[in-house]
Amino acid sequence: MVSTDSLYTRWETIKDEEVTVSDVQDNLAPANDDLWVAAACIDRFVSDEVVQRSLIELGINRTNAAVHRCKEVLLLPSRAPGSSDAVIEPKELLSVYFTDTPEDAQLCHIRTTLLARLDRLNSFAKIYKELLAKKRDEEDDPGIDEEWEDDPWKEEVEASIIAHAATSVQSPIPLQDFFMEDILDVACFYASQECFDAVRTLLTYHHSCLWPSRFTILESIPCHSNPSDYRDFLPAYDATTDKELASPLHRWRTEDWVESTDVQAALSQTKLPAEFEALHPSLANAASQESQLLSAQQLTSWYKKRIDQVISSTGMLDMALSLVQHAGSLGIPDLDELGEDLSLMTRLVYDIPQAWAQDDEDWTLARWRSMEPSQVVGAYLAHSTSDTVAKDISRLIMPYLFVLESRSERAGQPDPDLPDRLLHNYVLGAPLDIVAAIIEASKRTLLPPQRVIKNDEDVARLALACLYGSNSLTEWMTMSRIFECLPAWEIGSSPEDEADATIVSLGEFVTPSTTHPQCGPTDLHFFFKPLPVASLSRALDILEVHLESGEIFARWNVPAPLRWFLQSAGNVTEQRAWANRMARRTGAAADKLGEMEDWEWLLDDMLKLCGKNESGVPSAFGLLTEEEVSSIFFSGLLSSGRFDIAKNLIHSKHGRLTLRASKIEDLCLAASREFYDNASSGNYKVGDMKLAYDCLDVPAPSQQLTKERDFIKATSRLSSFNIMSRPGTPISPIEIRLTKDRLFLISRVLSSNAGAYKHTQVMLDLLHKLGFRDDIVAEVKTLAMISDAALQAEDFTRAFDTNQKMIDVVFKLRSAITSSGSEDPRLQEASEVCWLACFQLGRHPEFPDVEQKLTLMGRALELCPADKLNDILVPWRRMEQEDLEVRKERLADHSSRPKPAATKPVSSLQSRLNNLHVPTTPLINAEDAAALAGRAFSRVASNFPFRVGGRERSESREGQIRSGSRDESHRRLDGEDVSQQASRVLQRGIGWLLGADDES
């Protein structure tokens, strides 16, 4: 026999991690002291489950004798001393016994602790078993190919996997920690790890300790966990008590005697050593923690708080919805609206894949509840396409609208129009392809349950509002799809005035104003909403015409929004402008039409637009006549430069272009002038100027066309002379056309080209082409300008020849007028220009040929007014005297006499002048001859568009002209004579003929 002391000593020397089952049997079992053995068993915590179980079971067995003795005490008579009737309660008997026998009290207390530890050990063992099974299931591979199903090595592989799992799995909490930690902390740990089987085991084995702290455990469960996995932990509602449903107590084992209420009460009243108090807490204290059942309102608040946590921390609406669904199944009240919101939100998030990917803000209940119903509808359909929008409305929008209607009814504010109003508002703001899909899903050929919008009138109103409110210029096929799905009512034809009234009212409504800049689909829907079926039918007839017109516009690259057809219905200016745009833009460089058939197609379409349909609805150009439209078309054709097609259309026998010849000529002239004005170069062989010239070949020849063609040639000739409008900038064709006095252009040619005066016929031809073909006065002025240019170049021979031509023209005009016997102001104007030009050249001091000078002076005397004769006679007599002196010198030198022909004109002129009555005192106390000549020339100045300056001579002017004999007329007072005064004025050039002021 081993002594007890040696057993004690040996047991105390063994460390906890070295204890084995043999040590327990060899060192503790043989000991006779039950209290020491039980205390030794409760004192040890080992990591081996088998050793720990042997310690607990040994300790419990060694407390059996104490339990037996306590039970015997209860069997003894329990009457109180001195009373035959009073019975002592078992609790009191045990309390007295424990006070008298503290060893048994300690053993019972140790037994209570060992039983609790046995519960922990059993729960640990079960949890470990569950983990092992889970590990085994995870390592099993169910996805093995079918060809390996008959693998002969399959069983060995499975066995090795199971063996590996059995040896490698480890409990999340070591056994020692499992025993030492608070059981609530252990349960919360397993809940946080989503080990719900472990939590379920703990609640089974330690129900009395953990149930009061059930909400602490629930709050430890991660928010992303699926509520279905911990449904049996969730609190339920008891409608009979209007409180939380109490969880029934299911013990996994029979309650031990020491765990009874009486025994625990007696033990609590017994004074035990401090080390025993710490072994096992009072059950009464444990039961008092959070043991109260929650009210219905508290339960609802807890679930709402939990749902908010799930959404805010994870955003997993499906988990939140699952939780509220489980709450509903457990009878939790006042969660219906929350469930509806979550159900609708999950549809938005999970049934629309793009919603999460393209939304920067998380979906929360607060965001959902802050949104207006229209915003929710827009969010549901934000990613819908024309292929899916009808289905999306049926599966997403309709449930939401039903919920809204139900809520309004529950709130006592029924609004039966709410679903239609929200759906209609979405349609009014949707793109046309979405609208087309919705209208197609609402056409009357479908069954009512299949239609998105079930009312035909609503469909028509929405379609009209969306089409006329759209700014699209390209979606004509989509618009036609919408129209094809619209209802058609069998209504008799309405009078034209009703159609006109409908169009006018619509046009006024959509016309922008300061208070209403643009009319959108919503505004138009407000206009169409009160219209009856008859008016809607009429509006659809108008829409049909406008869609056809819009397609024609789009075909020719001049699209217009549908509202334009309403706005221009009563505006002829707008219609004419769009017709011009259609005819001209079609012929632009980017839209050139190829063959004549294309232009005929365009003409047919334009003529189609100026008519009315069978219902009397006018088309896009309803205010224009066919002739006006044809004129606009022909003008556009000419502007494209396709003159060959224009000629073919004019002469086509079966063509629809029926224009009068005069109209065609006017259009060609207008087109030619447009080309002319836009030309950058005056050369009529290239560019726009060539188009301007060729355009005149389209109509039949006429005098007006010839005149315009000559003007184009004159422009080309003028451009070749390099005339500048400003330094470095050649004159442009538009500047030539805008020149009021085109004679100024000839003067510019003569002044900017030194040798131009030599080509008299070229200048005259240019004059004729500028529009002065039959203008004698313009021809005389031109010859005068040529003569002056020759004079400036000191080419006196050409200047004299030019004057001779000018004289011939004037005398020819005089002869024609004299024979007709009528007066013509042209003769006076031409004569004045002619005598001034002759006088200028004849008085030029450097002109050497005196005989020619006398001839010119004679012509000046012949053509000038009577009041100017004396102004010319004085210089003429001087030249005659000079001529006589020259002849005398020749005779003195025995030179040959001049030819009779040279003096014959002079003597003839003398004979004519001798017969003239000359006033005796024409110049006494009057201005000198130069001043008189200058004033006379000024009357003609406005008819000359140029100024050419001559050489000036600075000489003083003094004295007066006195009357007297012929000899006295040859002498002058001191100073220069009148001839020199006139010479000074004349040598300034003929600028004063142009109206220039005298220089000081």
C-alpha cells in the first residue's frame, strides 16, 4: 500500500500538460480523502479531452457519498422542535446540515462545478465532432469527372482524406481556454466566426446561462451572414402575450440533485471558503442578466436596427430582405412597409446588373426614402434599352406603382391616377426609341393584360406629345414606328376649317415666346390631355402629313423637327425659306445629285409638299403655289451649276417643270448675278464668273441676256487691267457692279494703264459692254477721257484724232436730231463736252501743230454756247496772228507757201465768224476767260467720273480785256493775256469736268 502522503506529493509534482489517465488512476483513485480527491480533480485543467474527462468523472464519483448523506438527512423527521405541526423545509434542513457538516457542503459545491465542467466538456466534444465532419465535407471533392467514378483507388483516397482531416483539424478554442473563458464570450466568438452549429450546441448545453444574453450573441453575428443560417436564434413574437416568445428549456441531460433549487439555495446560504465561492457562480445571479422578455415595440425596433446595420455596413440588401422576411415569419409586427421597401430596393439593385457598376452612391434606406416616386421610376429604367424596357416596366415598375397605390389607400388618401401619372411622366421624358418600344407594347392589337398603357387615348396623347416635343432630326424611322402603333378611330371627316383651327392652335402653342422659350413633351401633353377623341383623330391625321413631310426633308438633307411644321403652318415666309434651303442645300458640294432623275425626284417631292392630303391637311409648303415652288427648285438647280440638266428640264415634254419663258429668264438672270456677286475673280473663263456667264445660256436668247453677258465680259476685261480697289487689292466683281457711274471704271483703266488710250476701239467696246451701247453722251465722254489721257502722255496726234472722232459723233447726232425736228438734251450735253475737250487741246501750249489747233478752236466756237464765244475768240485770234507771223517768216526765207488746204478751214471759219454778231463789251468789268471757262466746265463736271491733272504754269494774271479794233485785240496790258490765263486753267487737266473743286 502506498501512503497517502506519498500520493499527495507525487500528484502535486505532476505538471498539468503531463497528466495522463494512468496518473489519475494511480495517484488520485487510491486516496481515501474524498474532499482532497474532488478538490484535486477540480484544480486541474488539461488540454487532453480524455484526461480531463477522467478527472471530472473521478471527482463526481468521489462526491457521491456526500450526496447520499445529504439525501438521508432529508429523509429524517422534519418537524420543528416544540411544534407538532410545523414542517421544516428541505432547504432549511440542508442549510443546517451544511453548516454542521461543511465538508459535505464543499463536496456538493465541487460536484456542482464538476457537473458544469462536464457540460462544457461534452459541448466541446460535440463542437469538435461537428468541425471534424465539416472539414471532411470540405475536403471531399464532389466534382470528380465521370470517367473516374469507377476508380479502384477511390476508397483508399477517401480513407486517406478522412484520416488527414481527423488528424489535422483543430478547434478554434483550445480545451483549456474553453474551460477557463466565460461561456458567453465563447458563444460570441463562435457567432462572430459564423460557427452556428457550435453556437447551437452551446445554447443547448448551457441554455440557462446563455439565453438571457441572446441579443449579445446575435449582435456578434456578422451583418453579411445569411439569416437563414441562424434563424433559430432569432427572437419571435407571441401574439397572446404581446411580448417576445420565451424559449422552451430543453435539457440535454437529467438535472442532478445538487443542481436542484433547494440544494443551490442551501449552498448559497452556507458560508464556504473563498476559493470555493469562485469555482461556480450563483445560478440566481446568472439568471438575472437580461432575462426580461422584450415587448412587441422593442422587438420591432431591434429588427429595424439590425436591418439598418446590415445595409449600412455591407450594402447587402438581399441579406436585409431575408432578415425582414424571417422576422415576418416569426410574427414581428410593423415591418410590412420596411419589407416592401427592401423588396423594391433589391429589385433595383440585383435585377438591374448595371445599377451597382455605374452608381457612385450606395443604396440605403435613407436614400431610397428620400427619393421622389418619379426618381425611383427613372432609377428602375435608367439602364433599360428599347428591347427590354417593356419587360422592365412590367416586372419592376408595375409592382412599385401597385405598392404606392396601396400605401396611399392605407393612408386614407387614395390616388387611383398615381400609377398612370408616374408612367406617363417617364414616357414623356424618355428618348424616342424607348417611347417607340413602349408604344409598341401598348398597341390595341395586344390583349389588355399584355399592354403597358391600356388606354388608347392615353397612347395617342403620349405619342403626339413626344413626337412634337422632340428635337430629333434623324429618328424618322422610329417616329414612323410610333405612328404605326397608334389607334385609328372611325370618325367621319371633319371640315377643313376645323383642321386649320387645330393646326393654328397647335402652332401657337409650340411657338416660343419670352415667357415660354420652348415647348417640351410635358407641355404638349398638357395641351392634348383635354382633347376629345375627334380632335385626337384629327391631330393624328395632321401628324401623318407632317411625318411624311419630315421624311422628305430628311431625304434631301434639310431635316426639321416636327414642331417646325406646326410653327410654319401659317407663315409663308418660313415655308419659302425652307423651300429655298431644300433646293439649294441639296445641290451643295456634299450633297450633289448625279443624274437628271435625281433632280426630277427632288422636284416631285417639292411639288408634293405644296399640296394637301385626302383629309384636307396642308403639307409643309401648303401656302406656296406650284409655280413658286417650281421657281425655287429651278433657282436651286441653277445655283448648283448643273445647267445641262436645267436645259433638259426646260425642254422636256413630260417634265413637271412648267414655267413661263420670262420667268425662266428672270431666274437665270438672278442666278447669274448671284454667281457674279460671289465671284472672287473677274475672269469669266474660270470659277463663279464662268458659272455666271454659262448660266445665261440656259434660257432662250434675249436682249437682256445679251446685255448681262456683255457686262460679264466687260468685268473680265476690267479685271485684266489690274485695277486696284485699295493698295495691293484688285477690284472685285461685286465692287464693279456696285459702282454707280461705270464711266468711272473707264477712267480708272486710263489712269492706271499708261498705254490704254492708244486702244480707242477697245475702250469703246468696253464702254458698250458696260451698258452704254447706244449712249452717245457716254461715248463722247469716253472719247474725251481718251483724248485727255493722250494729252497727258503728250501724244498730240492721238489726242487730235480722238477729238476728231468725238466731233464726228456729235455732228452725226446733231444731223439726226435736225432731221427729226425735235429737241434732245443729249445734244447739248454732248456738245458741251466736245467743245470743252477741243478747247482744252487747242489751247495747249505744247501742241505744235497750229493748223490743227485752229481747227479744234474753230470746232469749239461752233459747238459752244453763244455766251462763251468771246472766251474762245481771244485765244483763237492770237493763234491766228501767230500763224500769220510764221507764214511771213517762211516767205521771207523763200520758203514754200503752205498748202491751201491748211488755211482753207481757217478762212472758212473767219468768213463764218465775220457774219456773227459779237457783243461789243462782253468782258468789260467781268471775270477773265479762264474763270469763265472753268465755270462753264464745272457744269459738265458731274458727268465725268475721273480727274486727270495736267501740267500747271504759274503766271500772274492782271489787266482787263478791252473792246477795240482787230489790231488792238492783239496787244495786251502789262501781264499775261487771256490766252495764258485760260491755258493755265486748261492745263490742269479735265479734272474739273468730273466736278472736282478748284485747288487754291
